[in-house]
Amino acid sequence: MAESSIETKRRLLESAKKEFLEKGFMGASLRTIAANAGMTTGAMYRHFKNKDDFFCTLVDGSIEVVKNAIMQENDALKSNINPISKEHEEEETKIFTMLLDYIYSNFDTFTLLLTKAAGSTHENFLEEMCDLYTKRCVETFNMMYEKKYIEHRVDAMIVHIIASSMINSFVEIILHKIPKQEATAFIKNIRDLFHFGTLHVMGISAEYSDQK
């Protein structure tokens, strides 16, 4: 019985992932991808247009998950939840935990994005996520100022550094292949560091926050 198109694509993507992980996007060979999937290059092109098509198919879903996590945190801050309350702190922790679980369920995909993407459509993935998170944080801090949660606006460069550092905390656990149990504790400590550090930057004491 002829193999289904779905199964053929699955084999090609498995082959492509292996090739990209070994050689990176630039060094990967379409001929090798096809051969390792037991196909000719001609047959392969009926399913994928080029190397970038393979790479994007492998990683696009995970990029959307990260973007949605960033937007979800921002939406939580825009809700009626007091952004310096214990309730918001718990919501933020829930989002970070969900993202960490997803990363460890798709570890190879994030390895591709962070270490093997040079030359692909997504070679600037990290920079783009930092920019998106910075933009969302700026919106949040401006909202907090307008709603009188804080008394002064936070400098845009400080926001960029805080946001980029938080994103890079997740990057470090991937680059160093930290076991998930250790990573969970690591991210909790980092989240606490940034949470209370950001409160300080905004001129809010931890004691005041705990009372909310």
C-alpha cells in the first residue's frame, strides 16, 4: 500500500531535524535529508520547496507558543488583576511554568532556533522575542503609570535590559542542557529576582506588594 503524504512528510521532517541539529541550517544538505528519508530529491520537492521550508515547518509552531506566552502575560497585566498583587505573581508563575514545560517537550526545536538557525528565516529569533517582550513590558509599565500603580515612568532602556535578561534566562537553560528539575528551580529564582528587582526599579517595596 502506498505511503500517505502525512507519513512521507513526517519522515522527511525527522530526517531534516537530524540534519539541521548535526550541521546547522547553512551546512545541511537537501540531498542528505532526502536520502536519509529513503527518497529522491525530486520526490522530496513535492512536499517541501527548499531548505527554509523544512526549517520553518519544524519551528514555526514553537515560535507561536512563545509569542502567545508573552502576549498572555501581558494580557494578564492588562486585566483587572492588580499587577503588583500576589494574584498576578501567581499568574505570572503559571505562565512561566507552562512555557518551561513546553520547552522541555520540544527541546530539539528550541536548540534549532537558538543554535542552528543562522541563514534561515528565523536566524534573528532571539532578538525578535526580546524586542516583543520589551514592547509588551513598556506597554505594561505605561499602563501601570497611567492607572497610578507607580508614580513615575520606567526608563525604556531599563525595560529592555530587564525583558532581554528574562528571555535569556530561558535561553541559558537550553544552551547548557540543564535537567528540567533544576531548570524549574532556576527559573523560579530568576523570576523572583526580576519580580522584586522590577518592583524596586518602579519604587515599590516588597512589603507594599505583599499587602496587595
